[in-house]
Amino acid sequence: MHQHRDLLLAVLLAPMMVLVSPLSTISQTSQSTSSSTASAPVVSLPSVSSLAQPVLAAKDIQGLDVFGTDGRQVGKIAKVNVNGGTIKDVEVQSAGFLGFFAKTYLLPAEKLSKKGGRVEVSMTSEQARQFIK
């Protein structure tokens, strides 16, 4: 019964996995259960932690707010630097005070992930502020 449920879940989730990570592959293996009469194929899905992050597009993140893992805002994406069709890094501009004292930070693309209508960087806001341009 569990094997049928697992197979059904795998069949339903497989197209979504391909959409999320087109480079990931779904391997199919056969396993036999402890009873010698039942044998069913089991689909192995990659674990959630091994999934590649979706590829960011420059037009999707331009102008979005950037937040650190501590929930504090670092700034807003002012410019996306692209090299060979992939995002190399982004320039994040802090708000400053009444338009004065704004700073620009250069954050690497591999540290960014888009979550809803904002971008999160995989470090605290204080650590992100060390990447001053």
C-alpha cells in the first residue's frame, strides 16, 4: 500500500521537479520488500537540499528589496551585472538618510535567492554590508 502511494506521489511530483530544476534527473530503481512475493519499482526523488536553486533572471530581480537572514533589509537592487548570460553579481544600494549617505554593496549572485517579491541573501545584513563597492 505504501509503495503504491509513494509511486503515485513520485509520478505526480516528477513534472514539478523537472520544472524547478531542469538539470536534475529522476532515477528509477527497483527494490524488493521484505516479503518474497511483492516487488515493485520505486522512484527515487532527489532530496530537497540537493535541488539546485532556480536560475535567477536579471529582469525578475531588478529593483527588488534585498534582505539578510536576520530579516533586516540590506537595500534595493540597483544594477544586475551579467556575464555570458548568467548573473555574476548585483549592486545593492542602501536607503541612506534622506537620500544622503547611501552606500552600494556588490553581492555575488550565488548568495541570492528570490522569495516571493523580494530577494534574500544567504548571510546576515551586517555580513552583506561588508561587500561595499
